[in-house]
Amino acid sequence: MTTDKPSVLFVCVHNAGRSQMAAGFLTALGGDGVEVRSAGSAPAESINPSAVEAMGEVGIDISDQKPKILTGAAVETSDVVITMGCGDACPYYPGVRFLDWKLDDPAGKGVEAVRPIRDEIEKRVRGLLAELGVPANR
């Protein structure tokens, strides 16, 4: 890690829903106090439109984000890696803290089904910020 602020990597299979919503919340709530990244073991072509809509409802725009491939370097240079159903595809590195957040996959679901997933992610991100000692912006 090259800075004194914590680095968090969110990982799910497609990097199109859960990990993008989590990164959106951490960016919005943690601001400059945390480095935020997200990636997928098998990235989708684009972000889940229901995830974009659900995040927009809470004032966070993730529409410009693109799914990215998970790399070993991204994991190795993170302080905390939070997996969300990527299974064995997530590489492990000693010294990196790994958390697994069991969350429903929003793929193929409408915004009504995505809202409770979004709300649970926000709750967990707020808890993570508290653990990291980073004050939430809102």
C-alpha cells in the first residue's frame, strides 16, 4: 500500500451489481479517507441497470462504472478484500484481510428486488467504515 489510507477491494463474479453498489457506497460515504476498488472473476459487459437505478434512488450514481477483471495485484495491494460470492476464483494473499459478505445476487432482478440488497450493502459498508476508523460523510 502506497498511502496511509485503507484500501478496500470488493469482488463478485460479474462486477456488475453487488461489488459496484458496495464500491459506490464506500466512495460516497468514505470520500478521500479510503481507496476503493472493485473487480470480478468473470466481468459482465455492463453494470446491472437495476443496481444503477437502486443506487440512483439514494443519490449515488454508478452509471459510469465498468466491470473490471480481478487481478492478483489488486488483491495483493489491498488492505481488505470483500468477496461477494466469487467462490474459489478469489486469489488469497497472506497479510490481506478477507471478508465474505453473503448477499443475494441482483442479476436479472428488478429494482424492487435490488433495494433490500442495496440497503444491506449500505449497512455493511457503514460498519466497515467504523471498523477502519474512517468517518462516514453522510
